[in-house]
Amino acid sequence: MPVENSRIKGLYNQGVAERRTIVAEACNLSPEHINALAAHGELGEEAADRMIENVIGTMSLPVGVATNFLIDGASYLIPFCVEESSVVAAASNMAKRCRSLGGFTTNNDDPVMIGQIQLLDVANIDEAVTAVEGAKEALIAFCNDIPSRMIALGGGCKDIRCRKLPTVMGEMLVVHVLVDCRDAMGANAVNTMVERVAPRIEALCGGRAHLRILSNLAAHRLSRVSATFTPEELASDGTREDGLSVIQGILEAHIFAVEDPFRATTHNKGIMNAISSVALACGQDWRAIEAGCHAWPSVNHGRYTSMSDWKQDDSGNLVGTMELPMAVGIVGGASKVHPAAQANLAILGVDSAQELAGIMLCAGLAQNLGALRALSTKGIQAGHMKLHAKNMAVSAGAIGDEIETLASKIQSHEGHRSQSQVEAWLKELRGN
């Protein structure tokens, strides 16, 4: 279940252990989940060795909690696993600014994934399509005629569709097997299903089944989010006049990303800063999610453009929306193997893969707005450097109280802040 209230004032000012205790109490975490987070999310060597080949160790990344999220009327604390400063803070900040109008609203498709079967050397593709479509019900029944908890829960093969694909090597027939994966991401289930049914489709078409594999462009598994922000909430000084000016700057920055693929790439990377961070924290295949999300604008609009959409309504409010493919799961995979992923899913308290998908999209939209607002007002480096200063101090060799002292100097310095300059300041601090 979601938390009672995601507004936790002063969490930033607490120590790591104190924050963990606050979140554990808010989310009713088990001792096992608390211990997994306290152990820096590390896998034991035996568990790591089962996940990939040639294991020599493991690697930790920070897990932070984004606060203030109100999604579909419920409060959520959202775990982010990310190494980049300002991501968690920006998402939390923007989530707070849309609470007065109800926070975020999501809508999710059924969790249907695509399995592709590539058919080559088909003598007559039109006749092959007719044969596959004529046998569709029998093929679907064959796909689902296996012992499967996914199928027992209402999932399984739901449709089979044909695509004629012109290529430089001649026209190919591509058959899409659409599989409802329920609360799984679905890669293994879909790959197993297309490999099983491929010989039957091959026989119907009279050609040769070549590739039989899941598509990471989950075009039938879309998630959508929307949120509305008043000018007063977005203002730097709380006034409507300033807020309207901020909104104008955000819209000008957004249209740059809409029209220019060079800007859109960085704009969308900012969205994925949040989506991928939540995916990583929750044991998802974040590479598959990244691939699908970046492909979707081109599929949907015919060219690479912004993943998000920002407009101003008749009341002067800023309205953000986004639609992306979200292939996520809460059963199977790393989400059930990695103890820290289990703990982070417990923090979210999600009951379905679709709920997780919607939450990830909300995080992405909030992060996008945080970046747009910063870029169109004081610039991206102001907030980023504030949080990055401690990292620069530590990289220079500062320890103990030196870290805070040096970080303060970095933040107050108005000129260029290079790492060599920080190292020189540390020497001065130490009297060298």
C-alpha cells in the first residue's frame, strides 16, 4: 500500500540512518528490507554469481527517496537509484508544486508485450497473411495450452497480427504475437511462446522462421500521466505575475525540444534520469525501458522529438502530459532476487506492474519540469552545483569537517569551479 503522507519535511537535514528509520516507519518495512538497505544494497557473492557470468564482485550506487508525490489520490515515497546530483531533489520539488490541484493522474494500458517472428523466403506473402489470420484462433489456443500462472491469472496470448515489411533484401513477413504478461515484465514468457508457436506459423506460410524474439518497443503497453501546476506554485516569489513569466520560459524551452532533435535528446535524457533511476532501484530491465521510451517519439510522431508535452490552459496553469511504453514487472527477474530491489518495491507498496509503470512516469514528468524550470530561470548549474559541491570536495580529498567547509566555499564562489581549483582551496584550508 502507498504511504499515508509523502510530505516529509526536513528529510534532507537528517542523517542517512535517521532517514532510513523515518522511511521504514512510514512504509512499514520489514526488518529484512531495512537490513537490505543498510547493507548498501550489496548482493552476496553466491547470489551475484547466479545472476551473470564471470562475477568478480558487486558495485553500489546511492538510493534516495523522492518525497511529496500524490498520484491518483494516493501518497508515494519513490526510491531512486542514481549517481547524479539534483535528480531526487528536483523531482521532489516539482511533485510538491502540483499537490494543490490533485497531484499526478495516471492511466495505463493492459500489460501486453510483443513477440516477433521474422519469416523469410515466403513465396506469396499475401497468401501467407491470409493463412495466418485464418488460423489465428487455433494459434492463440496453442500458445495458451501450457501450464502457466500468468495464463491462469488472465494473461497469455491475446492476438496474432501480421506485418509486411519491405527491406533491401526483399519483402519480409513479420508476425506479432501479443501477450498479456500480467505483473511480469514478460521477456522470458514471450520468448518461450514465440519459439513454441514459430514452427506452426512457418508451416502455414511456407517460408522460413528466422528471428523469434520479444520487442522492447512495448507499443501496446503504454502508460500516461498528467499534472497541472498553477503560476503561483511555479513562481520563485509566490506571485502570479512571476509564475506566468516562469511558465512562459518553460514553454519556450519545451518547444525547443519539440522541434530540435539535438535538444530533444538531452531533454529526454532528463526524463529518463528519473524513470531509469526508479527502474534500477526496483530491479527492472532499465535498458529495455530506455530503448522503448526513446523509440516511441519517432514511432508516434514520425521523428525524434520530446517525450513530454507542456501547454498552458485557459486559467494560465501549466499542464504537463506524457505517454510512453512501460515494460515493467513486480514478479520474477531481479525484482525478486535482489534484496534492495525488494526493499524499494516495499517502499512503493505497489500492487501491480501497471501501478509501478504509472509511478515511474510521474517521476519522469516531475524531473522534466524541474530541469525545464531551472534551465529557463536561473540555469541548470545553480542547483546542480549546490548538491555537487560535496562531491567535488570529497574528490579533492577532503575528510570530516573539511567537506562542509570546502563545499560552502565552492558554492559561494561566483567564478569558474574546476576540480584543480577545489584541490588548491583544500591545501589553503589545511595551511599547506
